[in-house]
Amino acid sequence: MADARVKPHQLAVAARCGLQVPATLITNEPEMVSDFARSAGGRIITKSLATMVTVDDVRGSGVLYTAEVAEDLWGDPGIAATAHLFQELIEGVDIRLTVVAGEFFAAEIYPTDLGGPVDIRAHNENVSYRVVEVPDGVRRRVLDLLRELRLAFAALDFRVVPGRGWIFLEANPNGQWAFIPELRDPIAQAIADFLETSCR
């Protein structure tokens, strides 16, 4: 899990397994960001290099959300302080795909506020869900990805884009899964079955 949570590693493995991934730049050189943003269509996001929990004296603990980078920040000198992960902004329908020992559970996520934050998590409960099937090609490639990452469980995020299909965003080796009402019981059962079988 410690290795698999590192997003640049995930992206490299996902691309090697044949999944589509966003155009990505990892850099601490501010001057590179502008060129990348223009080549990516003029809209980019930034996200943490690995799953992280933040602690704030006022708000308590939380996670760092993916956020769009405004054009006036593309050359921000603060970028030089450490490595940053930038990606093209993928506009489409959010998918949460949970895989448990080869069983697939997927749902589209639709925010109530279509003009809200880029990161679907920032919408909290102001979303609706629709259970969907996973295309065979995506299934095969995700199984290859999880095999290479040595994970029996993962909660993966995709965006589906008309004309491009399923774009892999990231995999959460210990991701949340109980928030989608229609999938809560089937996923819980799959986890219980896997644990019961593994402990025999």
C-alpha cells in the first residue's frame, strides 16, 4: 500500500498496462508550468504526489483536494520549493470503481453544482450516483494494474470523456467505498468473502 499510493508510480504503471492517463508534469521549475499548461489546452490542475492527511488547529484533519491552477499562478516562484504534480484538466463524468479480489463495483457520480470544485470530494453529499458496468477493456487493464501494484483491493477514480472513454486518474489502496448506497452491501459482502477465504 505504501508503494501503491504514490501517484506518479500509479500513473506510470497504469500507462504501461494500457490505461489512458492525463498529460502530466512533475516539476519544481515554475517556467515549465506555463508551457505545459498551454500544451494541455490552457487548463490544468494540481494534486498531491501521494495520499496525504493534513492537520489544522481550526478545522482539524482533512485531505488535500485536487484544484485547478489559475493562469496567474502558473509561474508562481513558490513552485520552486518542492516537486509539484500538474495535469491537464479532464472534463467528464466522475467514476468511482472499487475492485475487491477481481470483483468490480462502479458508479458514476454527478454533483448537484455543475460549476463547483474540480475535486468531486469537495462536493460532500451534494451528489447523486448511478451504478454502471465497466467496459471489458478497462477491466482487463485494471486487473493488470492491480496485479503490478500487488493490491487485492483498490478504489480507483476515472473520468469518462465523450470520444476518449475512461481516463484513469488515481488508485486509492485504502479508499472509501461505503458512501455509494447501492454498492455498500455488495462491496461489504465481497470484502467479507475475500477475508473469509484468505483466512482459511
